[in-house]
Amino acid sequence: MTTGERPVDAPRAASRNRDLHRAAAVARRLAEVYPDARCGLAFANPWQLLVATVLSAQCTDERVNQVTPELFGRWPGPEELAAANGGELEAVIRPLGFHRVRSRALRTVAAVIRDQHGGVVPARREALVALPGVGRKTAAVVLGEGFGLAAGVVVDTHVRRVSRRLGLTSVVDPGRAADELEDLLDRHEWVTFSRRAIVHGRRVCVARQPRCGECPLEDLCDRVDV
């Protein structure tokens, strides 16, 4: 070792390599099992995806998809939704719960996009997270699914559970989990990994009584009850 060089931390490097190999193996297996996994929300453009993602907080994609056809039919864009009657909008989204809060949130976001972005959903992460009520997860969904831009790993309850059981992350906080997954996975896998992990979490790696006996990733799993 020449003067000035820093010693290599061999154990840390070995651990890092193991983590990278595990993440790559998990990503490959998910791709083999769920090659056609898609976003569970129904949408036709980035605006519809943004609205649907905002509505999906504490709600299933299936329930959101039941109300968005009427919502988009009556208020197709930001201008129309910003001017919507609050009571009428609440009536449409009432089946999702928290209808008053959701109504205010949607009309506020619509007004900001209308007034500050010319009625067009911005394709930049910093602009999206600046929108009222739009955080890192929603921005990643919109950029990844609406614009095809890998802006981050989407960590919902399914992705967090699957990733922890597979030993890819040990944290509970979604933001920190996303940081760890983004550090382990190649950027081009961020969007597809989220899709596939969500499907796997819904079908096999469920919260209660996971179907380990029929799991195609069982040999890669460090099962932790989470």
C-alpha cells in the first residue's frame, strides 16, 4: 500500500458484495416470475395517474379504479377539477373514505398545476414533491409509470414487507427503505422492481400466513415476520 492510500475494509466490502448479489438475484427472480407486472392503477395520462395515486393513500388500487372513471369523466383535467364543486366531488369519492380531505387535496393540487405549471403535470421530481400533499412515493409513481423515468423505488406496504423478508432492507421507515433499495438495485430496475414486489406481496408474500410453500423466491428468503 503506497503512502496516502486508505486501507480497504475487507469485511465491509464483502458484506456489500453479498448485499448487491442478493438484490440482483431477487430482481432477476421477480422478473422471471412476474415479467408482465403493471401498475395497479388505471390511468390514461400523467394527470390521471397523479390523481389516482393521491387517492390511493390508505386505500386499495381496486377501490380507486372504481371511482376514477366518473371523476375523470366529469372533471377531465386540472382546470376542471380545480373549479369543481366540493360537495359534488366529495360525493364521487366518498366510497374511498376521508372524502372531504381528499376532495380538498385534489382541488388544491389541481389549482397549483393549473396556475403554476400551465395545466401540465411536471416531469421533475422537485416540482412534484413541491405540490401540496405529494411526497416522495407519489412523485416516484408518477415519474416512473407516467413518464417512464426512474426517479426512485416505490415503497408501499407490500414492497417494504417483501424487501424485509428477503433481507434487502431491515428498516421500517419507507423513505429509508427506498434509500437502501435504490443503493442496491440498478437504476433501470427501480420501477419494475416495485411493480413486481407489489404483485408478489399481494399474491404470495402476504402479511398474514405468507404462502412460503409455493413461493418462487423461498430459496432467497431470510424470512422475518413483519
